[in-house]
Amino acid sequence: MVTEFLFSIFPHLHEGGLLLFVPLLLIYGFIVTGNLMIFIVIQLDMALHTPMYFFISVLSFLEIWYTTATIPKMLSILVSEQKTISFAGCLLQMYFFHSLGITEGCVLTAMAVDRYLAICNPLRYPTIMTPKFCIQLTAGSCLCGFLLVLPEIVWISTLPFCGSNEIHQIFCDFTPVLSLACTDTSLVVIVDAIHAVEILASFLVIALSYVRIIMVILGMPSAEGRHKAFSTCAAHLAVFLLFFGSVALMYLRFSVTYSVFWDTAIAVSFVILAPFLNPIIYSLRNKDMKDAIGKFFHYQKGAHGNKS
């Protein structure tokens, strides 16, 4: 009976483990610091207390925990002789990684609807996107994310694992783990179909929202208005394409199989690359955020100067 799983990719990196540890640690530090800074700045700056920035702060908060579900374990494996994870640890990693991922997808969908209402229906926007409704959308996103994955995790926990314990991935994921079960796992096709519907539903809502938004923006008479509307939506669109693009490659392939290299590359794109780029996209591509971050550091510098 298998009580732990071995990440078979990491033993091949034994000699270069320390070389990978330092950049991954720096990336993880940047992800946590960058997203935490965005979250704090939005909470402190009254000018950013709008639905759009509320959802950005929620997304930044989720990103911290989304990466924490996988990267710290990767870091410990890179510098440890033990390249394993316990069965319970594997289940918990899968649960939190996918729960937080689905929640992020729901929040991105809510952000797209928010931009659609703001640009396509500006007169009704303030009465629809109230603070209460934003909190309800966020709570619904969390509920959806943390409940949808639970049945699958419970099912996997009942399966017998008695053969190989080698996972061909950089973290515990459904397909690599289920392939090791010593029983029929054909039910996974149904599970894959459910996940595909979830991903496609969010993708369609977001895509249709932005198609409509772009059509409205192109019809604006003012060049300044078009530029402002495009710059507001560009960051959201970039995050949407990065997140859903990599997720679709990984989870909408059904019977298509990739080599271990491409499997790992795709996993890195949405486990590490997307969370790394999000703070850059939201801070550098957004004037209001840049101003708010500048004010925050100026205030902190002034506060320390007064103390000294």
C-alpha cells in the first residue's frame, strides 16, 4: 500500500537542485511581496475603493495562497534528499491548488462582468455593482471553488495505490495521481468533462464580455476615452489570456498526451509564471496603481523619517 509519492522529475535535477532553488525562492518571494503590496495598497487608498480594484485585491490575495500550495514544497524538495510527499499531503495539495485555481477563475469572470457593466452599461453600473454585491460575488466564487473539488478529492482518498509511487509532475495533480491507482479510474472521464464545462463556461463569459467591450470602445467618439478604456481592460485581458491559456492546454486535452517536458513546461506556466507576471501587469500597466504604490512608499518613508 502506497503511503507516499515520489516526484520522479526532481531526482534528475539532483545536481542542479541548488541552482534552481535560488531563482525559485526569489520568484516566490516576489509573488508573495508583490501581491501582498497590491492587496495592502488597495485597502489603504480610498481612491481605489471601487469594484474593479476590490476584485484585483481579492485576486492578489488568492495568488499568494495559490502559489503557497505548491512552491514551498518544490523548494524543500530541491534541497532535500527526500523527493517525496505523503499521501495526505498530496491530497491536501491537490485540494487547495485546484480550489484556489477555480476560485481565481470565478473572480476573473466577475472582473470581466464588472468591466462589461462599467463600459457597456455605465448608467446602471453604480446601482448593480454595489459593495454588497461584490462581496457576494467573491463569497460565491470561494464557495464554488472549495466545494466543486471536494467530491473528487474524497473519491481519490478511497482508491487503492499499491504499485508504482512515481508522479511525473512537479506537484500533485489529478491525472498523474490517478494513473497510479490499482483500480478502474474510468470515472475520471466524467470528472474531466465537469472540469471542461467549468473552464469553458468561465472562458465564454469572459470572452463574450470583452468582445462586447471592444465593440463599445471602438464606437467611442473620443480618442482619449478609447485609450483610457483600452488601458483599463488591457491588464485584465492579459491576465485572463495567461491564466486560461495555460489552464486550457493542461486540462482541456482529454486523450491528447504531451511529453514529460511539455507537461512540466505547461505546469510551470500557470503554477509559477502567471502568478509572477500578475503583480507586474497590474502595477506597471495601471497608472492608478502606480500612483497609489508611489504614495504608499512615500508615506512609509516619511513615517520612518519622522521617527528618526
